[in-house]
Amino acid sequence: MKKTEDEVSAPVRPTTEPSRSTYTVRTAPGAWPLLGHLPRLLRDPLAFLRSLPAHGDLTWVRIGPWRALVVCDPALTRRALVDDRAFDKGGAFYDRVREVVRDGVLTCPHSDHRRQRRLVQPAFHPTRQPGYARVMAEHIEALTGSWYDGQEIDVLKEMQTLTARIAAATMFGASLNAATIDTVIEDLAVVVPGVARRLLMPPLMDRIPTPGNLRYDRARRRLRDTVRQAVLDSRATRTGENDLMSMLTTMHGTASPPAADHEPQDAAPSDTELVDQAVTLFLAGAETLATAMAWALHLLAEHPDILERTRTEVDTALAGRTTAVHEDLPGLRLTGRVITEALRLRPPLWMATRTTPAEAELGGHRIPPGTNVVWSPYLLHHRADLFPDPTAFDPDRWDPRHPTPPPRGACIPFGEGPRKCLADTFAVTEATLTLATVAARWNLHPVPGTKVSANPRATLTPHPLRLRVTART
């Protein structure tokens, strides 16, 4: 088979595999009496994370009486994520996310993950991507076609509306109306920051009927009730054979063969399991992806030279059309690199936790049972030894012909190992089609006098983010 130009020109990438036999473990400096590192986390959590690699490969931090081990080395991060038996889903972050999604494929323990992944994975098989892309293109065209010349748009809200509509259409077909989708968006807008706020709260404070707690509990219950009703309606009618809910209810036991002959076929998922999976996919497919696309549009608007190059690529790939489709993806390489660089610079999942059910080993050090282990894409993505000039927006660092490409495995916005995001291809496809369609139709202008900051909630959210769009002639 003849190699492409990129394959011929691409240098060999270094990997993040361990090259040392020992790794350092230290406690981060600057802890306050009783409060530990909480004041530094509250003041600027991103700066605090960026400071930790200077202190050790594995760094202990303390928030009041609670201790956590932050993994600062890329090779050790990969080890922890790949060994999901020793480093199971859990800890403060996932304990809070479980309040919303319960035990879906994102948050379930290792003991149930293999079964759940077999249940959900066929819905994201590569052969289904063109069908999903057609749905994406329809909704992207409708949203971007509704903007008017000179309009000032709330970018994050627009992207949340788009991703929620696409998530609903791919999960439930046409059975979810616009009013219901708007309700889901409203509830996610309360739940996502609520999860982040409760990360630093003692569980006993959950019971105090503060306005914030009451709003969070109402939104969380209504979100699950809305999705439950949609699941029940979809299961009763099964009108759309290609939507995700129909696949989950009809493909169990036949979607993929068991891993071994002695393993039984999976039983049909219960309504509760379907709700858990649907809420999980809404949270990931709407909120997380919307954040990533909002950052990408912001970064393009802030870098008009890269926007112009992207627009030139889009005009060539679309050949006069204004809506990108699945068949255009091979010609949208720079657009894809823009998304990759946005995910590196501003990963929506900026920090997450694992826990050790039993004593574990990492980097030659004993990790006690019950340890909260923190891993952070944001931390790794901002290491200058992995990414020169790490705060710069440089999509060309991902060009396979770049003389010093980033180490393989150093950029992990979707995680790594057996718990890596199932829908990474789905997400990248949606983001690429969205950026290409926006670039084909609109010029992007930052709003004078506004400064966009990274707001570390449950996702790394841009705030405030408004852009003025003008029609291309």
C-alpha cells in the first residue's frame, strides 16, 4: 500500500513510557494549618496544578483532613489509567458525579465496567459514524443558519444548545421535542457547577437546605426524571432503529461476542441502567463537548491568522458549500489540529480522581488502600518539557511533519486505557463539522472590552465568552 505524504514525512514520536527506575514522592509546600492547600486551590486551582510537577513526580496535597496523591508524570499517569483494577473509578470527583449519573459506564466500578462497555460500545462502532454525522450536519446547519449578520452570540450557550440537540437526536431519534431539550440544558447548567462546588464541601453540608443545595437537588432530580421519561417512551415505541436507545435495548447479547466462551451473554438492560447511560451520555455529549467547541471558536477568533488558514482549508474541502459533511473530514486536517490543540490547551475534563481499593504500587512506591489519586490532563498538557511554550495556541505542533512533535500519549483529553472515552471519535467528528461549517459561513470577532477566563468547574468552562459574527461574502 502506498504511504501518504504525512506518513512518509512524519518523524518518529517519543513516547511517555517510563525511562527511569525511580520516581520522587513529596508533599506540596504551602499547606495552611487545618486547611491544608485549600486556600491555594480556591484562589487559583489551575496555577496550583501547574506548580506541582516542580515538587515531585507524585505529590501529596491536603484539603483539610482529606489527602490526595497527584500524579504529575505522564508515564505514571498512563500506568494508573491503564491499570483500572488497582486504580478504580472513585474518589471525590466521581463520588460527586455519581450523584447525577449513578452507575453509568463513566462512573461504574471496575467490577461492572467490562459488562457495561460491551453494552454501550457497539453504538459507537466506526460504521455508525457516517449516520451520526448526517444528523450532526443537519443540526449544525440549522443553528449556524439562524445567526444574523452582526449578531453577538453567547458562544457556550449556543454550543450547549447544539450538542444537546445532537445528543437527543442520536439517542432518542425524533422523540425528544425542543421544550424537553431546553429543560435538559437548563438543568445541566445548574448541575455541572453544582458538582464542582460540592467537591470541596464536606458531605454533611449536602443536607443543609441552602438555596444552592435546593437548586442543585431540584435540577438533578428533574434531569433524571426527564431522561427516564424519554427512555420509557423510546422503549415503548422503538420507532428509530438507528438511535442509541433502540440499539441498547435490541442489541444486547448480539452486539459483540463475549470475550471468552465461558462468559454468558449480557442480559437486557433495565430501565434504570438505560437512564444511567443516557444521563451519562448527555453529560459527556452535551456539556463536555460544548465546552471544547466553545474554546476552539474562541481561540480561532483570538488568532485571525490561524482562522484565515482554517477558512482557506474549509473553502477548498467544501468546494463552495457552507455545511461540512462526513465526506469532507479527510480534507479538514488543519481544522482537526485546531480541535486537538484546543483540547490540549483547555481540556474540558481538567482534573479527575481514582481510588485504590487495595494497596497498590506506582513508580516504585507503595500507595495505601483507600488513597484518592488525582490525575489531570491540564497539568500534563502544560508541562514545558512535553509541550514547548505550553500556553501558546499552536495547532501546527500536531502536524505529523513537525520536526519535534509532542510525545505520544502526552495529550489525553479523553483519558487513556480501558476507561478511555467511548465517544472520542463521535466528539471529534462533531467538533470538526461544527468548526468547518462556522468557518465557511461566518467571520468571528472578539467583543471589545471582554476578557475570557478559564473557570474550573466540573469542566473547564470559558467565562464570559461572547463573539460577534459577520456573514462571509
